[in-house]
Amino acid sequence: MTIGVDVSKETLEVCVERQRQFTVDNSPDGIAKMLSALDPGSTVAMEATGKYHRLLANTAHCLGFHVLVLNPKDVHKYRDSISPRAKTDKVDSGTIADFAQVRNHTPYRPLPPVVEKLRNLVRLRSSLVKQRVAHNNQLSECPDDCEILSPIVDCIGVCVKQIDKKIVEMAKEFASFAPLLDVPGFGTLTSAYMLALLLSGTFRSSDSFVAFIGLDLRVRDSGKKAGKRCLTKRGDPEARRLLYLAALAASRMDGPFKQLYQRYRLLHPSHCCSRSQARQSGLGNTHQGYPLLLSDRVLNPPLHKRVSLRTAFSIIARSRCRRERSRPQTNRQEAKETLCPNKIT
């Protein structure tokens, strides 16, 4: 039996295999009433709605139900494909139930409390930093309001320092945190957040983790047409931001990552750099462009194989493609011959 649930802040619209529908409160009592009316082992499907779906998902998982938390974007596209005549909560609950049966979805697994708290702290810090930047911009534009905005900026700064201290204390409880700090470009914040993401799921390979955070490329080819490559951006935006900054910092440090970054810029100054292009350029062995370490002396193999940030380097290279195009062709060719003496096919 598959049950589709449209989650809102106060209510849950439930559809049981298109046969009956009812509404309950999004509260512990309402959820307990709903689950008691279902057959044991049923599939409970819902969309990810921030924090509002967590109570239902965690409760159903603890009671032994098969829980699916679906991507709202996928559900939206599926709803458009079947062209419903109306868009209501009842219709949405039925659409969710139908979509849950279309293909095999990854079952929901609650995050460990420590991991979830660590992720929330990093996201809270990011939000506070954005607010501090906004207030500093206001101060520069309106210096007369310094007496009003300065205490707010100072207070946010104190909160950020307290959060940083708490993040480090929580991250130190895991043995994998110290090796992450040795990665070029990684600081305490990036290491803690990557640790929380790695502990939040099981990844079969580095490509799985790259796809998880939305740094994989979307390919759109048909016949003789080669579509434009772009990032899927289906993962955590905060993770992409931190990894971009980490890759940018590593590209400025002397070492293999700086050399790799320079080769990407020189060999692929165009807007797109895919894995196939890297292989054709003789860079096939550098697809582990930003592993946690170049050796296994610190990280254990399972964690070492999970993370690959080659896409982050191609992002940095593409972000400066216009500057590369403005360079004289002769200078670019001389730089190619200096870094890559072998002929590129």
C-alpha cells in the first residue's frame, strides 16, 4: 500500500492509493492517528518541505513504515507530465502517491542528531554572515546611522565566534575531522560541513558525492547537436559554496592543485570543460582533481574514495573564461607549450 501525503505547516492531506482521502493535523496526535489507520509496512511518501515533514518522516520510520521523502522538483515535473485539471492539496497528495510508484526511490533515513545539529550550525553561521555583510554595506552607504547599526554588527560577530567554537567542539568528536584539516584549502568550517555531509549518507564512489552536492554536469545531446553543459545544482548550495572557496584557495597555493588549475585554464579557456574533454587533452588521470589527500597516509580508503572536486576546478576555470579570451593567442600558445610540452590531440 502506498500513501501520498501533502505536507503543510498545520495539516497533512493524505491519499491512500487514490481510494480514500482524509486530513489530519501536522502534530504528534494527528500523525499517530493517521499511521494507526494504515497497514503495517506501507509506503508513506511525501515531499521535502523544510522542517515540516520531519515529524511525520521520523515517526513513520520509527514505526517501521517504508518512508520516501521526494524532491519537490521531481514531483512538480511529474505533475506537469500528467497534466492534471486542478492543483489542490488533495490532487497533490494523489500525485505524490502515484509518483512514489513510478520508480525505485531511495528510502528515507533519519540523520544522526549530532550530524543534523552540526549541519544546522553551519547553515546558521552562513545566514548570520550574510546579515553582517548586508549591515556593513548599509554602514558604508549611511555612515550617519553608525550608532544604530554598529551594535548589531558587533553582536552578530560575537554570535559567529560562538558558533565557530561550538562547530569545532562537535566536529572534534569524529576521528575523520583532523585529516580533513590537512586538505589544501580546507578550514574548520569547510571540514566540519563536509564531515556532516559524508556522515549523512553512503556514497559508492567520488562521483556519487559530486552528484549529491550538485557539482555534476548535465549533458543535453541529441543527434549531431552537442548541448550546453552546465551544473545540475541539485544538491546543497552551501556545500557548493564552501567547496568552490576551498578549491579557489587551493588553486592559489603552491602544489599539484595549483598546477592542475593552471592546466585547466590554459587547455580549456572556453565556457565548458567536461570530463571527455579532459581525457582528450591528456588529463584523464587527473579526474581525482581535488581528493582529500594524494596518499592514504591519513585518510582511510572508504572516506578517501568518496570526495572528488575536479568539477570545482573546472568551475573556477570557466569563471575566468572571458579574461582568457581577451589574452593574445600567441601568449596562450606559449603558456601551453611551457606547461604541456606534449602535443595535445
